[in-house]
Amino acid sequence: MSRRSPLARRLLRWYAFTVVILLVLLGAVLEFALRSLLLEELTRSLTAESRAVAAALAAVPADELQDRAIALGERLETRITVIGPDGVVLADSERDPTTMENHAERPEVVAALSGSVGTDSRTSQTLREPFRYVAIPAEEGRVVRLAVPTSLVAEQLAGIRRVVAPAALAAAVLGVVAVSLVARRIARPVTEATRAAAEIAGGDLEARVPAMTTTELDQLGRAINQVASELGRRIVAEESERRVRDLILAELALGIVLVDGDDRVAYANPAAHRMLDAVPERLGAIAPPALPSLVREARRSSGSLTREVEHGVPPRRLVATAGPLAGEDTALLVVDDVTEARRVESMRRDFVAHASHELKTPVAAIRAALETIRRVLDDDPAAARTFAGSAEAAAERLARIVSDLLDLSRLEAEEGHRERIDLSRIVAEEAQRARPLAAEAGIRLEVSVSPAAVEGDPADLALAARNLLDNAIRYTTPGGVVSLGLTVGDRQATLEVADTGAGIPSRELPRIFERFYRVDSGRGRDTGGTGLGLAIVRHVAERHGGRVEVESELGRGSVFRLIIPTP
Ligand code: ADP
């Protein structure tokens, strides 16, 4: 048998308690009513018997009265007493009347003497046991009294009890069994509903309360199931929201750190971990220390504060903004890595300074030449012509710088156009163009190109080839050789420009592709260079997905290679 649930046990206990109380009450009422009924019945039969006895004794002489009373009493199994009008006992079936006291005061006798039927229940003083008395008025002012012990009624009651009690007990037991079955039927679904609710509370949102037979319980079960599915729906919605938020925060380039009211790091996105070299659990442990102070200051001022700090090796510049979240204890720290932006800014500043400086020199030369021309024009036309020549040369230099600067800014700003071209054609054209320059400089130009199909911008590639060729010729002394080669292999085309010129010191090699950088500024300017040629070459290479390489030996010459991937 399954263990009874507390609910079933409680139902059963209350039912049993109620049944016992009801049975006891019913028993008491029944006993009282029956007792009265039996007593009334006894009184009625005693009254009738009294009348018969009075009639039987009416003509009996006084000396025979006692014997007749005894005889009648035995036959009727009743005590018969005959009392005179003065209360004196004349005969008694159980006792010797002479020994008995005057009965005028007995309540039933008092009533009978006054002409009515007298009744009483009391313990007989004579026989010392409870009796029911009925007295009636008889002939000659006498009173005939009949008495039976009330134990008769008690015996009858006991007889009835013997029949009723087992029946009541059987009914009670039957009731308890029935209630126990019903209680269990009610308790089982409640137990199941409780178990399902506990499972739901424990996180199993798939758990459901089974359908129940009782309408109210079934409604309760359905309500629990509804709560579970609603809860599940909300959790799913919240989880997908959180996933989207996490994805966004994970992709964000800004570092985000949430600090709770107890100065614990509640959340840090991947960018924050990257920038701050793993965010620790406590605000105070975050490096650099300027950041925790910034958060605390922002909390105190209840507004957002921004500060730029340096952190890590190599040092990175971080712009941090801290502020409390509206209506929350939590503070938000947003970190932006501005290292690259600052580097670009500083490069631009340097570039502007450099460019202004480079432009100022030819402008000053032009101005000085023009001033001199104005002074000597009348007196010395030959000198004026010379200075006009220098002004022209300076203006040409100015034009070259401006043109290179325009090329550079175009290469930086615009997306180059692409077409399929044969690089050898461009290189051959540039070689052709450089031939008079080389001849003029007393340099032998050797060209060996093979067809190379590449995807690119012909004008830009021509510009790069021209810059490399010009450099080779410019930095090679007369009698030297400049050789131009174009080869294809391993998915790339290589344009090689080699010279037997001055060469470049190896420590300078990493810097020669920077804008305005010259190995020997005096020498560079003498040869008419702008310091932008190799920067242009590098830009063209990178825009084509390629690169530029250099090998050089001081005093022996240099080899530049422009490498462009082939389709
Ligand atoms: P520039 O206009 O001064 O030539 P570039 O950017 O073209 O500027 O070159 C940067 C520097 O690299 C030059 O100043 C020069 O010192 C060095 N350089 C470039 N090409 C050669 C070369 N073929 N031989 C020797 N030095 C060179």
C-alpha cells in the first residue's frame, strides 16, 4: 500500500474525529429519548396494572389483604403496596406493612390521595434500590401503589445498545474506509501537482501537471502548466536577447566594463580584456590605476568623466570614459584604444611640417632669385639671366614636389582602377622614356623584360617604375650601369631595377620608404629628389596587393624589386 500523503491523513483524521463526536452525541440523544419512552411505557402499563390490582383488592377484607397483595405481586412480578387514607401501609407484597413507616408524604401517594395518578422514580427507602412508582386512588380512600425497579428500563436499554452499537461501529468503519479512499483520490493529484510545481521551480520547465478529475484541481493544474510555459517562453526570449547583446558587445571595438555597487567587475567584453590585459574581478585591481580612480571620481560627481591614459608594453593610448548608469549602483567604463589614431595624427602633423619645410626652400630660392633679377636687370643682364635660370630650376623643383604630393595623396585617398594589362609594355615604355636621361648621365641602361599579365592601374604602375628608374640613374655615377628586368614566377611578377651606384647604408634601409626621408639630405636635393619617390612606389605596390624590397651595398649599388601578384 502506498504511503498516505499528509493531506489524505489529515482528511481522514478530521473525518474520524467528526464521526466519533457525532456517534457519541447521537448515542446520548438516543439513550435519553429511549429512556423517557421506556419509562413512559412502564408508567402506562403500571397504571393499567394498578387499576386491575385495585379492582382485585376492592372487596378483600383487611386481614387477607397482605396475603392477596403477596400473591398478586408474585404473579405480576411487581411490588404492590396498599396504603390507607391516613398514609398507613395496609399491605405490601415485599415487606411486612407493620414495620413500614407512614407513606402519606411519598410524592406519588400525595397525588393519589388527592385523586389523581401519582408517579415517581426514586431509590426505595425500604428496599434500597431505584424504583418506578405509580399510585392510584382506590376504594374507601385507599391508595394502590405498584412499583417496579427501574433496572428493568436499564436492561431494555442495554438490549437496544447491544444491537445498535455494533451497527454504528460498522457504519463508522465503513465510512472511514470510504473517506480514506476518497482522501487518497483527492490527495494523489495534489501530490502530483506539487511534485510538478517543485520540478518547475527547480528549473525543469518541461515538467507538466497531468490532467485531473476534480474541476478545481484541474484548473489549478492548468494554471501551473500555464505559468511553466509562460516562464519558459520568457526565459527563451530573455536568453536570445542576452545572446544578441553579448554578440554585439563581443564584436564591439570599444572596451566595456560594468562595475557594481560593491566595486566588483560585473561584466567586461572581449575588447576590454584585450585593451586592459585581462580585466580583474575587482575594480581596484584594474590597471592602469588611473581607471579605478576615474570610476570613483565619476561616481562621486554623478556625471561622466573622460581621461586619456597610457597602458602596457608597447605603450598604448586609451581614452576612458566612466559614469554611473542612471538609477543604478552600477558604473560603466568605456575604453577606446586610440593608439593608431594618435599615431596617424602625429604622422600627419609631421608630414605637414615636413611638406611646408620642403616647399619653403624652393619658394625662398625663387623669391631670392627674382629679387636679385630685379636689382641687376638694368646693370647686368647676363647675371639676371643666370638668376632667372635658378628661379626656373627652383620653380621646377617646387612643381615636382607638388606633383609628388598630389600623387601620394591620390594614392592614399582613392581606390585605384583595375584592368588586365601587360606590365612589360609599361616597363618598356618607361625604359624608353629614361633612355635619354641615362645617356645624359653617362649611364648604360640594360633592359630585359618578358611579358607579365597583371591586374592593376597602368598609370600607377608606370609611376612606380619611373620612380625606381629615375632613382637608379640619379644615384649612379657616370660610367655605371642600370639594368631593368621583369620576370614572372610563383604567381607574381617582379620588376627589378639594379644599379651600380652609391648604395645605401644598411641601417638606413628600413626608413627610405618613408615620406621625405633621404639618406643624405644634401645629396638627395642635389640630385633633384623630393624624398617622396620611394613612398609613392610603396603605396603603388601595396595598392596592388604586392610589396617592394631593397638590397643594397654601400659603394657597389642597389637592387629594388617591385613585386606584384599575378591573377
Ligand atoms: P628622393 O627623391 O630623394 O630620391 P626617394 O624616396 O626616391 O627620394 O628615395 C629616398 C632616399 O633613398 C634617397 O634620398 C636616396 O638617398 C635613397 N635612394 C633611393 N634610391 C636609391 C638608389 N638607387 N641608390 C642609392 N640610394 C637610393
